Amino acid sequence: MTFYYEIADFFDKYVDVFARNDADALSELWDTVGLFPSPAGNFAMERTAFRDHCVTLMDFYR
């Protein structure tokens, strides 16, 4: 069940930093490069671009 607890811990942190609108902490939850699936194929973002993406996402939900 270790894997289960690792996943649960990740999402606990994700919800916490998202609720605090902390884009820096949110982007730090991922490895150096964020990998995203899309219908056209996977693509990656460097940390700075991913952090900016997090800001846009938080602004949208706020």
C-alpha cells in the first residue's frame, strides 16, 4: 500500500497548494519537466513555463 499512500500524499499537497494559489509550490510537485498527454501527442514544458501555466490555471478558477 506504499504506492497508495504516495499518491494520496501527492494529491493532499496538490489540493493544499492549489487552494493557497501557490503556483511555485504547485510546479515544484512535478519533476523538472512537466509532461502532458494531448490528442495530438505528448508534449513537455520546462519548469518556468509550467509555473506560468499554473498561474493561468489558478487565475481561471479564481
